[in-house]
Amino acid sequence: MIILQPPREYHLTNNLLRDLKILIKVFRSKLQERRYVSPEDCSQLFPALDELLVSCTKLYSQLKENMLDSEPHTNHKIGDILVHNFSHTTSAGLCIREAYARLGARKLIAVKYYRDKCKDKAFKALMDDLESKKMCKRRTYADFLLSVTTRLTKYPPLLKNLYKNTPESHPDHPRLREAISVIEDSLHYINSTVEVENLRAELELCQARLEVKGRCSRELKHFDLTSNKRRLIHRDHLTLQAGKAGSKDSKISKIQMFLYNDYILLLKDKDNKLILNFDEVQCPAIKVKGCLVKNNNSQKLPGFIMISNSGKRSDSPQSPTLYQLNANSTEEVQKWIGLITAASASEPVPGNSLSSDERYDSEESDVEAVTPDVSISFDSDNVDLLADASSIHTPGKLS
């Protein structure tokens, strides 16, 4: 019969408790004592730590008691304890899953908030002093936060090793297998929650940087990147080429492109601002419905072409707008083409507040809004879209 030493899950939990206590009793307590942070600051810098400490303390106590009662560690019930503490069917499991999910989901905001607070020299000096303490072992506030949020990811490989070395006759053998499944399910739930919240946090940061320039409709003037009425499908950095490729008039601009279920946004990243500039000839907000997209095989760089009838100026009533975009790889190009095509073919999200395809709104602008009576198609591969400047409008640069 195999003799098992105290499992590493036991030590991992003990280390986790130590890190949680340092975050709470060293960093948070000192910041509160010196009145460097308000209760609102604490909720931003130390999210869900109290709930996680309570849940993990209970788990640690149960593991410790089990090891003391299982001399010489041959009748352990580690699997049973972990299933109880991480299953979504138990109150203990729900508590610890939600605490991990909340902490992971707010970590991005917490670290950003911390860096902003460090612009205050007094706050930064105090944090440097706390991080230099012997118990911190040269680890920073951000290091502790990261170690706490990633601790649970170490459980599955350790449990799989323990399961492999536990005899089938052992009473905890089937529960160890169940514990692996339960913790992997918890990680999937936590990661899904973190992914959604991180995206929302990133969009909130982008929204704070968004600046709309020029004359446009009321809806576009107050475009909300975080609105629940629309769904962000994909976003990435691309380059936008204006004018015929290789010509002297060809201008290239770096942009961030946001693909929503209703609009495609071309945002310029300049001076820590994301600029949606309607003063340009190319409209930076493209209606997804009716937008056509195809590979751009006329140049060496991987890229694609979009053509849209939406958002037209009155000075070019008969010409759809062509957008030439380059990506870092052909894989990225194919991803964009697939996503835009699927979004263009899909039904609009119910309750979407953006009801107009027009670039300008008569309530805010005296510029006439025109929807061109032109049909466009990529059916013919013999048409050189880049060279045919007489039929497709290829405007100047984005400034």
C-alpha cells in the first residue's frame, strides 16, 4: 500500500493563505491606516480578497484536519474535500468559485488602478516601503495579486499525479477523479467570467479614451463601445491604406478596428486618444449590413478590401467607399474576412438603438445625407478594384 505524504494541495492552500493575508494585513491595512485609500479605492485594489480568504481558510482547515486524522496518510479524503469545496452544487463551492471569478475579473482594473495611484509620489513611496519588507520576498503588490489569481490552475496537474499514484482500491480513488473534473469545470467557469469581464474592462478603458470628431449622426456622436445593445465580435490593430497601392498619393495609417454586430469602427490611436474622425473623406463608422469584403491579392502585404455604401457624403453620391486594410498575417486576414462576412449575413440584435445607415443627421448637420443607388459585387474576379478609381472612391489620408 502506498504511503502518501501531505499533498501539495495542502501546501498550495497554505501558501495562498499567506499571500492573501499579506495583501490584506500588510498592503490594505497600512494603506487604510495612513489614509492613502478610501473604501472605494480598497474595493478596486483588493477585490474579493476577504471572501476568498474565508473560503480558502475553511479548505485549509479541512485538509489539515484530514491529514492529522489519516496517519500515516493512507486513508486520506482529499478528493472528497475538494469536490465539496469546488462543486457548483454546494454552497462552499459556489462561494469559492465566485470569489476566484470576481478576483480574476477585476485584476486588470486593479492593476491599472494601482499604476494610476502610483503617480502620487507619497502613495508610491509607501508601496515601495511595504514591498521591501522581508515577508514580501521582493514581490510587489501586482505579483501577489497575480499569484493569488493563478493559484487554482496548479491544482489539476497535481491532482492528476496524485490520482495516478493512488491505488484503485483506495476509497478516495474515484473521488480524486471527480475532483479533477470539478476543479477543471470551476476553472472553465472562472476563465469564462474573467474573459467577459476583462473584455468589458478593456472596452471601458477604450471608452474613456474615445473622442469623436466631425459632424455625424446623434447615435454615432455618442457611440457607446460598452453598450449591452450591441456585441463586440473582434478588434485588433490594422493599417489602413488610402489611395492606389504603390502610388505617390498612397497614405498608410495605423488604426484599431472594432467589429461589432452592427458597425465597424476605424479608430486612430493618437496622443492616448482613440479618435473616431468624421472629418475624413473615408467614413470611420461602417454599417456591417451590406458591407462586402474580399482578399486583396494585388499587393505583397496580406490584406483585404471592404466596400460599403453606408455613411456617404453628398459630394460623392454615386460612389461606394473602398477601404484597403493590411494585417500582420494571412491568418488574420482570413479571420477578419470570415467574421465580417458572418456578421453581415446575421440578423441584427433586438433592441439595437442605432437605426440609421446615414453618416449625417439632419437634426445636427446641414449636410445632405445620401444613400447611393449603386449595387456592388465581388462576383467577378476580373475586376481590378484597386485600379478602377473611376468607379470606386478611394479617398485621401486619415490625419
